[in-house]
Amino acid sequence: MPIKSYIIHYEEDKKEAFVKELQKLQNCEVFPAKNHDVIVVVTETETEELDTKLYHKLLDVNGLKHLSLVSGFDTK
């Protein structure tokens, strides 16, 4: 079961809309920073295939400026 965490930087003045879009995605939790312009997203999927699909969905969210993988591991 892949579990990964990302730090996301988004386009200026897009935080609320960006968070709403991220919250629509399944298999991830969204943690917006209160005092910085970043969002932490933690994903947990059943398979590598689902993880890859979710990763591409993250990349497709409108307003994404930068996505960094912070940590990832697979619980086999």
C-alpha cells in the first residue's frame, strides 16, 4: 500500500479554489498551512497503479505551481 506525502505550491491567490479541488480527490488528505503559501497532501492507495493515477490527478489540478514528494513508502 503506497503512502506518500507532498508539499504543494500553488499560484498566487488560488489557495481556496486549489484546496477545494484537492479535497475532491479520493485517497488523499489535504492540510493547508495557516501561515505559509503551501499545502501538504498525504496520499494512501491500495496499489502502485492507483498511486500513479492519483499522482497524475494531482499534477492536473488547475493552479498547481510546484509539487514535491517529501516521503513515500510501500507497506508490502
